[in-house]
Amino acid sequence: MTPGHGSTVGAILRRSARRTPARVAVEYGERSWTYAGLDDAVSRAAAVLLGAGLAPGDRVAAYGHNSDAYLIAFLACARAGLVHVPVNQNLTGADLAYLVGQSGSALVLADPDLAGRLPAGAASLPLRDTGDSLLARLADAVPYDGPEPRAEDLAQLLYTSGTTALPKGAMMTHRALVHEYLSAITALDLRAGDRPVHALPLYHSAQLHVFLLPYLAVGATNVILDAPDGDRLLDLVEAGRADSLFAPPTVWIALAGRPDLAARDLGGLRKAYYGASIMPVPVLERLRARLPELAFYNCFGQSEIGPLALVLGPDEHTGRMDSCGRPVLFVDARVVDERGEDVPDGTPGEIVYRSPQLCEGYWDKPEETAAAFRDGWFHSGDLAVRDADGYHTIVDRVKDVINSGGVLVASRQVEDALYTHPRVAEAAVVGLPDERWIEAVTAFVVPRGEVTEQELIGHAREALAAFKAPKRVFFVPELPRNASGKILKRELRDRFAARS
């Protein structure tokens, strides 16, 4: 093998395998892999991919559910110098064709039950569950022992969630991801003795890059689940097989609302991580009251920065429950106005970042890259407030702030007020076009039991100034979300604009 400096994704696993070869690295279903076995499987998978005619720099799309095969495929791409392109397994039709086509993927690694959705002409290889799958071919492959990629080479095209526009492929290098892994390890107190369970989709950067890869770096034993099933998660905790869990607010909201929560023995759960979207403060308060010994961490960031940028640790929650914390090890952050100048502490502005974790720009989108990276800083699109101690609170997405009668209203503040009502299971607030108010503050509520529109409006007015309270409340059976748990407010605005 050509010597390298080791600042690559593949080298992280190799070091863990040399340090603790016999320790179990991954458990999935009935299969388990030691660190030595996983490292060997990755080298064999890299050989299979290169033997299929791929060359370093080629893009390889991954279109599959959570599994050990999905993880092996990502690590194999990284070791072989291929560029991994994770694809939401829920995408179909034009959305799926766009990601495969825009990335220029030469091959799609697909789970067999998803392969029929692929665009016509797309070259594919099954990930698992067939005799000719990537996983099945490992036994006959000779482990790859060729040159390592360079730290500055691309490791992944990490597509944004596309909640406001077509997804953009953030170009992540090996160096950026390795920096982000170290930031995650230090900020989130990840340790080899932890027993993490990974239930969110692995195509999503939070589960893969904030937890699974950093935990492999420190040598922990990782359980991969197909999906965040509440019963399965609680069973693992009670059985002593899981003590560390990351989940978006949607999953924590569901867990907090379970009627059997008080009866379950969750004393073995030590670390609770939340992120991917804003956690309602009332939900967090209920969870902390029910599980007072549980250490909560708020993780905040976005795809373009790997994605972890800010963390609020368990000893920092008191008095700042709505904060997402301070920048992690390799991130520098500022809060600026529309001219790019720093705003005073306590004043809302856009949070911008500078970091070795940042992407190199957007794949084949020079105009979007230039718009996002200005004056040496990445402009996040998030509206934040920084306090004198360096803690940041995300007020809203810049595009989601509501202009009601010429006064700006942050949707999060209204949502938190609604969540204090016992009959509100979930809530999202947007601005809908209005002749009088420009935008009318409008709430979408998933109710828990019987409740009226006027009751919720009156409840909100008890906590908020009258102009911030919803003008209307729509009751819906569920809120539209992407697979990472983010509410698609654009979809709500588009769907209900004609009713305003």
C-alpha cells in the first residue's frame, strides 16, 4: 500500500482495527462484525467496486435502508477513493433521477426492494440479500491494498435536504469529515465504553457522521437498527444493550408521549442526543423531569459543515433550554447582518461559519456556491442570537421568519407556546399570505384529543403578545417531514396558501 498521512475516512477504521481487533464493532440483526472483520470486509468491498470498472473519483450512489452492508459500502468507497452519494431511500421518480443524474453517479448500490425505482439505464449492484450482492461477493474478493486517497480528495457528495429548493451536493473531503469526527468526539463525550444505537437513516449526515463514524473511531460497539422503532429502542435500553441514543425531536416527542414511559426501566440510558431540527422546550422539560439522571446534548449544524457545528452540553441546559450551545472544536461562528457585519450580542442575525469541516462548495453549482460562501465565510441561512457567554439560540430559518403587519415574528416562539397546551401533540407555524397582515401567523397542529382553534389561539395569547399569536389554526393528522425529521414548512405554505 502506498504510504499516506492517514487523514482519511478509511484510515480511521484501520486504526481502530489495529487497536482493538477482537472487539465487536457493529451489530445488525443476527450479524456482528469485529473491528478486524469489519476492516477486512471494507477492503474486500473496495476491491469489488474497483473490479466493477470504477475508478477513483467516480461517484457511487447508495440507495438503501439501514444495514451493515450500507456502512461497509460507504467505508469501501472511502478506502477506494470513490465518492459516495447517499440517497434518501424514500425518493422516487424525478427526485431520485435528479440526484443520480446531477451527481453523475456511475453506479447505484441499491437494496433489492428499491432497485425497481431506479431511473432507466442506471447501472446498479445489489447491496445485500441476493447471491450477487456486494455483501455476498466479499468472500471471494481479494482485499484492496492499493493507494489511499488524499486528504483533499472528495469522500462524499452530501446533498442538502432540499426543504426550500432543489437539493445541492455539498462536496465533502476526507479532511473535512475527519475534522468533524474529532469535533463530535470531543463535544459529545463519545467513549469506547458507550453502547450507542443508531436508528436514524444512515444516508443522513447526522447519524452517519456525528455518531456512527466517530463511535467507530473511538472503538465502541454499535447497534444499527432499520428504523427508530420506539418499542425496539426501549427494549434495547432495558436489556442493557444501549445506553446512548441520538434522535430528532419527532422521535423524542413520540417517546415523551408514550403512556408506558413511566413504567419502563430506562435507568440504563445515560446519554440522549437531539438535533436535526429544533426541539420544543416544553417537550425537553417533560423528558428531563421524567429522566433527571439522563445527560441531554443538543446537536446543531447542517450538511455543509459535516454537519455538527454547535453543541449544548448536559451541564449547560439550565437557564438556556432553547439554546443550541457554542461552536465545536473546529468551528468558528459569527452572527452578522445583511452586510456581513457583526451584530451586538442579543441581536438576531444570520449565523455564518468558517471551519476545516466545511464543504468545498456545491457539486456543479458555481452560482449557488458563490452565494453561500462570501468574504471567507459560509452563510448558513439560520437566524440566531448570540449571548455574552458565546451561547447561540436559533430563532428561525431566515426564510421562515414571518412578517406580520411589518413586525417580524419567529415561528419557533409561537410553536413553543403551543406545545405547552396538553392537547397539542405537534405544531408548526408559518406565515401565509394575507391582505391585511402581509403574512398571517398560521399554526398547523396535530391534536392529542379534543381541542378547538379558538382555545389554542387564546392559549397562545396568554404567553405571547397578541400580534405573535396565530391568526388561524389548521388541524392536520401529521406534519410533512423529510426523513431526518425536519418539518417541510415550504410544503405547508404551498398547500394552504390558497385557503388564507
